[in-house]
Amino acid sequence: MARVAVVTSSPPLVEGGHLVIARALVHAIQEAGHEAGLITTPSNPFGRQGAEYLATWLTDVSESGGKKVDHVVSLRYPSYAVRHPSHVCWLNHTMREYYDLWEEFAGRLSPQGRIKERLRRRLIHAADTWCFKRHLKALYAQSETVQGRLRRWNDVASDVLYPPAPPRAYRCDEYGDFIFVVSRLEPLKRIDLILQALATPAARDVRCVIAGTGEAETLLQAEAARLGLGDRVSFVGRISDDQLITYLARCRAVCFVPKREDYGFVTVEAFSASKAVVTVTDSGGPAELVVDGVSGYVTEPGQASLGDALANLAADPLLAERLGAQGKVTAERLTWAGVVDTLVDQHLRK
């Protein structure tokens, strides 16, 4: 039995997919017979990233409770800055504002702010690249999208290792009369695109339930009203894990269309409930897992094509069942036992 530390960063009082992955990984390592625990390092506001990297570098993960830690798995930036002789990184993402979201981020800054942030961006790229190349036994990416970013900006190779769905009691009760959307309600998740698709003539009979909260919630509700979707779209707010399982069990299919998502648990959770997923070509991780016409639809990121796909599933429950069954096959190929073997056991055997 080995003692394993799973390390990630998180802002105070903020939940996110990386924490779901981290906790699921800790549980899976324990199920494999090891001792495991979660270490959360600081995630500071903009302008204090230097302190964040330094604090992570200084975090002692060599022992816990007076006992040696045998192995470390890091996840989100900059948790990979921790030091340990047996350290692998399973990266979900670096600080995206300084990578693939730079143009959007920089466009909101003043000229002086762009100069300052451009310098900070170079320093962060240099620190990340040093960690990836000099600081790890192995580097794994949680999707081909993340792998591509590492190759493009850091010039480092990585192996793709997809996370399985969190260990929940997924089930399929029926193929009901609504499309289910679950996400943080923020611009990058593009819930507005789903609303626009629902407003197309092809999708005029499609019902939709949207779960989640976020900065764009009020704007999205106003947009739904403006488009005349009030009687077909329900915003149900934050939901519990049990409610999530129930919505997945009863929906017709799931729609998930984020912009360049790192991975996105929504896809594999829907598949685990035998539900098809509708996504779009530039969604990143979700578009890697969904096979168009086999386990769901991967459409162009336009309202007409997305509306057509939603309408097809809404009109044909047998189609939704057939595609959902193939999604289930995909989900079953991804196992936490396999993840633990790759991230932990293989390295402990070396």
C-alpha cells in the first residue's frame, strides 16, 4: 500500500469540475488499496499569480502526519509546481486567460493593462513550461484539446487520459419529453446558442430544462423570454447530486455546447445514464467523445444545425434510445481502475 497525495488548486468557496475529478480520484485510489488524500493549494485573484506559484512551490507534500508520501498526482494550475520525486500531472487546464482565451481576455484590458498582462503571460508560460519539462515523471492531458494546448504553447508532449464519470448511481428511467442542459451559466458555456436553436422553426416543439447558476443567469432568462420560449424552457437553478441523477434518468437527451471546453463531465455523465449528447464541432472535449450519428450529434456551432439535431431527437424516442445505448458503451470503456493504474500503480512499479 502506498500513500498518495492528490493536489489541485481552488479559489475559496468555489466548486468546479476539477474538484469533482480530484475527489473522485482520491476515492478511486483508496478503492485500489492505497492511502490517499486531497491537498488544495491557493488560487489567487488576477495580479497575484506570482504568490500563488510560490506558495505552491513551497507546499511540502513529502510527508503527512509524520508519514512519508510515496507519490503525487497534480491537476489544475499551478498545482504542478509542488515538488516531489514521484510526481505526475493529470492536467485539466493551465490558466486559460493566458493561453487559448488570451485574445478575449486582453480585449477587455486598457492599453496599460495589456502591457502588464502580456509580461505576466510570458512569465506564466515560462514557469509552466519549466514545470512540465523538468518537474514531472509523466504528463497526462485530460483530453486531446488540453494535449493540443500543451503542444502549441509549451512545446511538451503528453498522453491523453480521459476521466470517467464521477462514481454516482446513474440510471435510465425513460426517454422523456425534454432536452436536459446542466452547466454553469456563463458565456463560455454558450447556453444562449441553445436558446437560439430552440427558437428555430425546426425546434419549435422541443422542451428544455436548464440546470445551473452563474453570472449570465438573468441575461439568459431574459433572452428566453425575448425569444418566446417561456412555455418550453425551464430554469431550475442549482440542483443536488440526486436531482442531477433524476434529470439524467428522465430526459430525452443532453445538450452541451461549451466553447473549447477542457473536458466536461456532462458528456460522460449523460452517457452513463444511457443518454445521447448533442454538442458542436468547436466544443473541445465533448466533441472528442461524441461520435456524430452514433452516440449523439456533433453539429456546426450555429442555431439552425443545432436546432435540427435537437428536433430529430425530440421527435424520435427510439433514435434517442439507440444513440444513448452507444453512449453507454463509451462510458463503460472509461474506468477509474484504469486511471489509477496509469497515474499511480505503473509509476510505483518503476
